[in-house]
Amino acid sequence: MISPERAHLIAYPKDGFVSCENRQTFTIEHNDINFKKVNISNAEEDTNNDLPVDPNVWTITQVGKFIRHLTNDIVAQVFLASNIDGKAFLLLTKDDLLYDMKIKFGPAKNILNEITNLRKRVQTFF
């Protein structure tokens, strides 16, 4: 069983996919006037919760789904509204998350930890 403290990815190199194993919930406040809500339907998420192993090829929607599993809908909406695809996701910094995207410290730390893990996997596999 995976600990509730953090979400883990399990790599499946044979089929080229990873799965989000856990979902945590955090609350953030987002006060951006230009914030536009984009929906990720539960039905779509339930039928396609696998992601390509290489996060560089993730689409904006796939990044949003990954963030939704890692944090919550609100943080996922921030990523979707910011048009963050896989390449941009791997380039994010603490300042990007905290100051530009206005994500609270706790979720930002979890996201940064997963970005670090994904960067290591990319270096290992590719």
C-alpha cells in the first residue's frame, strides 16, 4: 500500500506508461483575475489515468491530470490555465510555482519533489 503522505509513480517500461497511484487533497486560494476554469471530467480521468513514461511528451491535459492526482482540482486548474505541457512541467521552479502560479507552499513542495523524481527517471530511461 502506498503511504498517504505523497503520491508515487510506478514506471512500466514494457508498455511505456506510468500510473498515478495516490491522490492527496490540498486547499489553495487563487486570486488571479485572468484565471480561466478548464474542466477535467472524472469520466475522462477514470478511463485514461495512464501517462507516457517520458513526461516530455505529456500534453497539457495529461499534466493537469497528473497534478490533479497529486494535489487537487484547484491546483490542476492553475496548471491547465497556464498551458503547462510536459516539457514546461519539467522546467518549473519553486519561484514559478509559488510566485507566478500562486500555489501554496505545501502543494508546491510536493509538485517540486515529483518534478525532481521525473527528471531523474528521464535521465535514467532516455
